[in-house]
Amino acid sequence: MSTNRRNFIRRIAIGSGVLATGLPSFAKVIGASDEHMERSVDFEKSGQRFNMCGYAAPKIETVRIGIIGLGMRGSDAVERLSYIDGVEIVALCDKYPDRVAASQKTLEKMGRPKAIAYSGEEGWKALCESSDIDLVYTPTPWHLHTPVAVYAMKNGKHAAVEVPAGKTIDELWELVETSEKTKKHCMMLENCCYDFFELLTLNMARQGMFGELVHAEGAYIHDLSKDWNFNKKAYADMWRLKENIGHNGNLYPTHGLGPIAQCLNINRGDKFDHLVSMSTNDFSMNNIAKELAAKDDFFKEFVDRPYRGNMNTTLIRTNRGKTVMVQHDVSTLRPYSRIHLVSGTKGAAQKWPGPQRIAFGHSWLKPEELKQLEEKYALPIVKHIGAIAKEVGGHGGMDFIMDWRLIDCLRNGLPLDQDVYDAASWSCLMPLSERSVAKKSRTVDIPDFTRGAWQTNKPVDLTLNGGATTGVRSIKPDLKMQ
């Protein structure tokens, strides 16, 4: 074992790693330094402890859930999960007690019993240490994603963590090492993998309808500037705005990357090999800060800060010679887009700019032809739960499909659709794109978090075989699961 890896493990063991440092400095360049990359090579060479891809954990008849982080995403999750049979929400945690109280009211409204309440800066640790929890569900600010997930797994719980799963290469390796050592699932809650069109194109790609996939594109283009990042009432302590300071790269890659990575069988027959990344300057965020500061002293601390470039474009080449483009822009006035383009030797599909469309030649199919494909290639999960998911809601239903599928897999002892290697390989664009940008768009190698297992790992199972036994509480009398 190398000195770098030994020192890294020692820091974790004595509590000087991410669990003990508290809140990180938002001004520091996130973790893809030379030292991070050297340690990453050592981890790759060390070999897997246990392959979590395709791992089926023991069945859990009733999944007892503890939810940490009850802001916008967390409070919605409380209600969505309450619709699912075979679930008990036994614990709620947030830094702010009033948020816990609000979610208790949601449980009451849904006819669920009151949960044990945790709050304060260290409340999440007490929740993870509880003996009556099977799954820790973590929609917290980004800097807590890895610490919470690691602590949950070390305390015998499966972890479901919001995106991105980690901010540094060290954190992502810690997730991998902990999941393999404990044999506990670590699923990143990438809801966009369960969007109806993304699921359609995944199945069509699997059936060979696009031929050999050659290129794919994804993005997160969503203007969050005034209504969200600079809104004092949106994110606690302005944490998301602070994440945009001092970090120049793709800060939020997984919504666009996750679905196309599944189409390309990344970590399951192919892997990301290397990337190059380039960012524009900031042409809007500092101007917004100055504009707001002229009227409100609160915003003066955000003036003349090193904001990330408005648009980041990252190009990836896979081991098998495919290419991927991923973009990130949350601060200019453009219509929302995740692009979601898959292009092969026989056809292509693209969702944004709308309408969503598919082509097998020089022209896009007519709407009636697209509808026929949607009916023919709709996945079993869409036929089974899609209509109900749209009624429950959550980004058009994809949030609920994700939640239901996670619970159904845990209850039936099935492998999860997303494992810790997906969480790491999709999230690593955050630090690696920053490293490339800082080095004038030089090539950066992407770690193989599977440590070679990608060559034999099987693609994601698109059936409901062995599952689909989890019911949903009544929403409308005429809506039934198929």
C-alpha cells in the first residue's frame, strides 16, 4: 500500500477526514489536485474489496427510512415516500427544527405516524447511529452528501444521496471503499434517469434501434440566478450561491450525464476514459451581486467574488471510443435544457429543445410515428407505475418512479439501478472539469471506480422481474398499477 493511500485511510480512521472537518471552505478549489489524482491511481491499483454492481442485498419487508435535510427536496420526498406501501418514515432531521415540524405535519396529513425528530448541526449523526433505520435518504446541501452517506453505511444503513454524490475525488473513493467494505448500497438519487423520454431512449438503445451509439450529449441549463441562487429565502445560508464561488467547472453534471451514461452502458461494458473542459468568464453573476448590493447591504459580501464561468462545456471520450458532451449553465437567460441527445449508426433521439423527437434518417419522425414508438418501447416500469407517478408528481413523475423503484428493489432484494460506481463516475466531472479548466483545458484522466469490473458488469436490468410487489396508496380511484 502506498504512503498516500495509507495516509488517506489513516485520516479517515482518526476522524480528520470529511466527517470531522465540519463545513468546508467554499473558496477552495475542490478536490482534483495532483495529490488527489495520485491517491486515485493508488486506489485503482488496489483492487475491489467487493463488487457492488449487481449486488442484491437481503430483502427488507418494511423499509424504515430516516430523512436528513428537509428543505425543498427533502420536504417533497417526505410526501412522495409516504405514498409507498412497505415504507415507514421513522426519523426526520434538519439543522432547523421548524423544518422538522413542517414535515411532521406532512406525515400527519398522509396518515403516517409521527417520526423521531433530530435537529441541530450534529443531528444527522445521531439519526445515522439509530438502530431502527434501514435507509438514510439524504437531500442535504452538497458538502454533506458524502459525510452523511459514509456515516450511514458505517452504521449499517443503505444510503440514498442527492446529486452530486461527492465534491472531491477523495470523497468519491471514500464512498466506493465504504460501500464495498460494508456491503451497503449507496445510490445517488439521479431522478432524470427515470424521466419518461430518457427511459424510452434507454430501452430503444438497448434494443439496437439507434444502431451502435457513437455520441451523446447532456446538460443542465437552467437559469437559477435571481429566483434561486441570489434569493435569500431559497437556500439556507445562501449555500448554493457560495458553491458558485471559487469553483470553475461543471458543478452539476449528473442530470444530463446520468441518463446518457446508462444508454452507453458506462461501468457495464464501457467506461469514461478522459475529459477536457472549458469555461467562459462570468458575465452575469457578479453584475447581479452588484445590482442587489446597491439596494441591500446583505449582498455586499458577494460582490467581486471569483464566480465560475457562466457556461462550461466538457468533452469525454470513453474506453470504446464513444464521445460525450456535457454542459452546465445556471446563470444566463436560456430556456431549460438537459439536451439528452443519443446518436448512433442507425438513428438518433433528442429531447431539448422541444418537442422531444426521434429520427432514423435525415428528418425527425412525425408526431404520430413517435407516439407509436412510445407505446411500443415503453418500459415495464412506465406501464406499471407511470400514470400514478404523474399524479403524485415530482418533476413530472420521475421523482416518484425513482423512489418507488428504490423501495421495491430493497423490499425484494434486487440490485439497484444505480450503484456507488455510477454515483462516483457521474459526480467526478465536478472536480475533474475544474482541474481541466484550471490547466487551460488540458486532458484529465477519469478514474475507473469499478477497478476493472466494468469489463464484465452486466447492463442495468430494464425488467421488473422479481419485483413490482410494492403497492401505492390510493390517489385516484381510477388509477391502478398494471
